[in-house]
Amino acid sequence: MEIHFFERNPAEGQISIEKLFSVIKKQLNRKSFTYKTFINPFTLSKFFKTLVYFKKNQGEINHITGDIHWVSLVLDSKKTVLTVHDLSGLYQYKGIKKWLYYLLWIYFPLKKLKYITVISEKTKLEILKLLPSVADKIQVIPNCITIDILPFDLKRYNTTPKILIVGTRSNKNIERVLQASKNLNIELTIVGKLETTQVEILKKNNHHYTNYVNISEDSLKMLYDENDILCFPSLYEGFGLPILEAQARNCVVITSDISPMNDVAGIGALFVDPYNTEEIRNSIIKIISNDDIKKELILKGHKNVKKYSPEIVVKQYIALYQKILAAK
């Protein structure tokens, strides 16, 4: 069996899909599966050139890893898997862009293909609201953890508690986190390019903060290790990988009490209403002022993350690939 992975050309700083599948590929290598990777060499303006490129490079199994769903239009539907991470374009776009997104990223690909995976029940439900007829095609295969899981360890607090924020896009809800942490004796570590309005809030509230943009995987691991709390009350996610990354590094998690974040975190997090600034603030105070709660959440998080090991997730992909080969 040779698997051909079809991948987008990621925008600067947006490599979550690539990070996930690099781990999956390593696991496939260990199990003696062979694969080739084909990265989209063209911009969206060269749509038809892209279609020709991918059509010519089909393998025994084709796997579209995400974000370029429309490539499926020219691929063999009987041997192609599409992984859908989220339907964020429906919320980001308006007018003709939203309509094109619906047709080329959702309607035509999902109607055509026989094999669709999604990374969470949340994404599956979003699809079924739009296209209930594709229910039998969809299989939920969650993301796996993409960084090392440390041995369980109750980290000592920093003298001044450090709060980690991963992601600065609008869905990450950073503005409410900044308001929630106003006048608390903490330091903020923010990963992602800050918008002008976010910088203004930081200055207005006299926050002590450090900002990192386009950091390496090793640097990101170090930040999880150095910080006491990941504050991740996101408004919308397809999955929420930072939750697992924090749990893997013995970092306490605060996240949204909505799907998929509350599913992914299991019982290893403190859950909040992401629209309630006061609730976010009280959760931060609760953790930094109570060692017992901190220890309990670290332990529960450490147990939870083991369910998302690469070995467990890759077994599900292999079973799907074998099913496709058997059906051909």
C-alpha cells in the first residue's frame, strides 16, 4: 500500500495540519507503510493547474489532509480520503466568498467522495446540519498529540504566575482573557501575531507580557513547560490541540465549556463560559490561589492526553486505508 498525501501550501504561522500529519507519517513509517507527499505548488488563482497537478499524482490511496477540499473534484472517489478539520469559512466569509466556500469546500467534495474523516464530533454535527445525506460516509478520527508527553510532574509555581495564550485570531477570544486578567499579579505569554487593538488593550491594562511569533516546536514546548496555566477560552475550534499540548506538559488548562473543547479536555480542565469575562477571571484566581486544584487538574489532564497518542490515532487511519483497498 502506498498512500499519497495531498497537502495545502500553508500560510505563514498556520501549520497545525502539517504538524499533525507529520506525526501521523512518522507512525506509518514505523509500521512499514510507504507514502509520498504532494504539496500544492500553486496559489488559488491557478486553480485548474492545481487540479491537473493532483490528478496526475494519484496513488493507491489518496489522502487530502485538509483545507484544499476542492482537490477531490478530480480524484478517484473510491480511493480518496478527505479529512475535514472545521467549517470556519462559513463564519469568516460573506457574500460570494461564502457561497464558493460552501460549494468547493463542502457540498461538491462531500457529495462526491466515499470516505470522509473529521477530527471531532463537533465538526461532524456541523456537516450533518448542512448535508444530512453524507452521514454514512463520515468517520470521526481525532487529532493525536503532536508533542512529547512528559512524565507526570507537579510543577512548582513561578513566583509570579505565568499564563499562556496560544493563538491571537478572533476566535481565540484573547480580548476577554486580557480583560479577565486585568490587575492580577500575573505575567502573560502570548503566542501569535498581535493585532493593533490587542496591543492597545495590553498597554491600557498595564499587562506584563511577552509575545512570540512563528516559534519553533521546541520553543513552544518550552513555553508550556515554563507557564502555569494555558488560558484557552476559544469561541470556535475544530478540535483544540493546545489543550492536549498543555496537558502533555503538565500545564493546567482553562478552556471553554463548549464542544469540541470540553470533549477534548475530558475532565482535565477548568471549564468556563467563553463569553463571560468574570468567569474566566475567577478561574484564573481559583488556580493560582489553590495548590490542590492545580495538582488535581494536572493529574487528570495527564491521564486524559494518553487517549490521544499517535499510536492509537494512526491505527484508526490504517484500518480505514485497509477498508478502502479491500473495497476496490
